[in-house]
Amino acid sequence: DDAGHRQCLDAATGQEIWRHERDSGVGCASPVVAHGKVYSSTEKQKLWVFRAGREPQVLSESRLRSMGITPVVQDDFYCLPTQRRFFALKLH
């Protein structure tokens, strides 16, 4: 949301299931779900990885050198373009 929270919503009802309250910055790209994980980058140059599910679980928080742009997943690679670089991360 515009306050920088990450939220998990029930797809059928729209009801909030959980909210990640850490000051993570406003999302700057669409989140991507792959291999049971949600990847979300922010304007504060962070890449968050959450476990997809009904309980909030942060798997990692990484600092990027520039803001991420909407990523794609292709053939087990998470491809994240940024304003300065292109990253391809092997998913496992």
C-alpha cells in the first residue's frame, strides 16, 4: 500500500489475512509469485522475499543498488531489471 506495508489478501473475499508492518518502502514494481515465494521490490531499493501463505514469513530482505522495475520469472530464473542493472537469480 501507499504506506509501505506488504499485505496478503484472500483472493475470494479481498479480506486482509496479514500485513507486514516493517518500514519497507512503497512498492515500485508488481510483486511476483514463484516457487511458493512472493518477491517484492520497493522504492527504498529493497527486495523482499516472503513465503506465500496465510502466515507472514519473511525469507529474506536484500538491498539493491538501484530501484527495481517489474520482474519476470522464466525457466527457474527470477529476472529483475533495475534502473542501472539487470539481475537473473536462480530459483530453487
